[in-house]
Amino acid sequence: PRSRIVSITRVLISNSFEKNIRSDHRECNCCVLVQKERALRLANNAFVVLTGLDINMRLCILIVAGLVSASTAFYSNSDVIELNPSSFASQVLNSDDMWLVEFYAPWCAHCKNLAPHWASAATELKGRAKLGALDATVHTIQSSKYGVQGFPTIKFFPAGVKDSSSAQEYDGGRTSGDIISWAETKLVLNIDPPEVKQLVGEESFKECTENQLCMVGFLPHILDSGTIALTCYAQERNKYIDILKDMAEKYKARPFGWLWSEGAVQTKLEEAVDVGGFGYPAIATLNGRKMKYAPLRGAFSKESVDEFLRVLTAGHDGTKSLRGASLPSVVFAEPWDG
């Protein structure tokens, strides 16, 4: 019916005008109601013009209006932050967060292919980095400012103080895995490694096992080094702790926790991860979510531990299930003063 066509036409044109008016205001504080009133007035004027055109021209204009209006929902219901020039300044440039910003066109096939991967990466990186999106067909001045010539174009804004000149090219892949991996390599540059702590009781053990992996080193007793001076005992123990610290630094982008314990103190834990009886030092990993573990079957050296972790993080399954599908209990241990 004509009345239905009239209604749809008014809504499409009104939405299109309203969106563009909002983007034109940028950093001013105009009232939203005034903007909507202006949009409706412009829509009515446009409708008068539209009714004077032939049917083919009307259809073309309606399709364009619908596409422009629909572009507002390109990343609706996702963790991707839709940006305009005003929010770009306030949320990206005036924040200490790390950002990846996609400049897209709603009609672009490559942008549509990227969209689910971009949304998935935004969810996975939530709390560590932010992913935004800006419609370059609407915010043309903003996109030109960053040299956008094709779609999609992705720009990287590092964490910390930044301005428009801080933008860097994203040169990673276009799958969610590629985007996450690329972002994590940048995050490594801005974070401190996790602390290597002594396992002194339930609280420190619980904190560690809440990570994706909990790495536990079991070190020789302070008097097992075969030397006499206590300073030498301490140096021998610290040598092993330093290996753990080096690995914590190398794998700091991974959600790992790091602990060490004196050998034969946490006997139930050692039994659960199959390190008791193999001598010290030893190391094992625990996955508290999957109730799995994996012991290192080699020398406690930087090279061996690194290879052990490399294989685990590559997804090669050398893990075993914890007996009873539960974490073993630990006991209180006297903190070492170094």
C-alpha cells in the first residue's frame, strides 16, 4: 500500500539524515532532540523531492538511504567499539589503552569477511586491548587524516600517551587468531612479567591455578647443594629461580602463573604431578580448569624448560588427567628470606 511505502521511505531517509547530522556535530554539545528534529525536517523535504521523481530513481535513492542507515549496525551486539570523530579523540587518543582501529566501508566485501573475526578478537582481547571501527564512507575527513585509501584499513595505536601521529600500520593477518596473536606481541612490550612466588600455602596455590597454566618448580633443599657456605646454598637456589624468572619474562603475554617450592615439602602435589622420586630440581605445569598436568622429563635448564613450554603452548598434548579430577591439597611452608 502507498501509505506503507510512504512510512518506510520517511523512516529510511530520517535515519540516514540523523546519522549524518550526528557525525557532523563531532565535538559540539547540541541537544539530541534538536538533531532529531532537524533530521525529520530534512527527511520531509527529501520526501517531497522524492515523490517528484520516476519510480526507478526513487528505488535507487531508497536503497542508498537504507544502506547508509544499516551501516550503523555493522558491529552491533559485539565488543567492537563503533567510533566517530568525537569518540575517536576521547576514547582512542585520550586514553592509555592499546587500540586497533578498523576503517571500513559497509558495502565492502573484504570488510564483511573481516567483521566476525574482528568481533571475535575484540571479545578475546577484552580487558587487555580495545578494538574499534570507524565508517570511513561517512567520516571521510577522519579517514583521510590517517591515509586510508582502501578497505578495510587497520591502524594500531600503542598504549600510553598518544596523538594522531602515534598511528602505526597493522601488518598482521585477517583471521581472529592472527589478530589476537599480533595484538599479544604488542602487549608484551607494555606489561611486566608475572612474579615468581614461593608456594607457601593454599592462597598462593589457588591464585596460581586460576591462570591458564600454573608452573611449579620443585627445588633442592637449601642444604643439598654439597657446598658449605650458606651464601652458596642461596646462590644455587636462586640460579633455579632465575631460570623460572627468565621463562616468566619470555612467556609474559600468556596467562601463566609461576611458583616454586622446596622439594619434599608439598608431597601430595608432587605425587599428583609425578615429580616425586625423579630428584630435584623438577618442574610441572597444572591446568586448574581442565584438571590436567604435565611434568618436565628433562634437565632443569633454560633450554629444556623453554622447549617444554614451547611444545605445550603449541597445542601438542602431552598432558595427563589429575587423579580424582581435582587439585591436590598443599600445606603451609615457611617463607624463605632469600
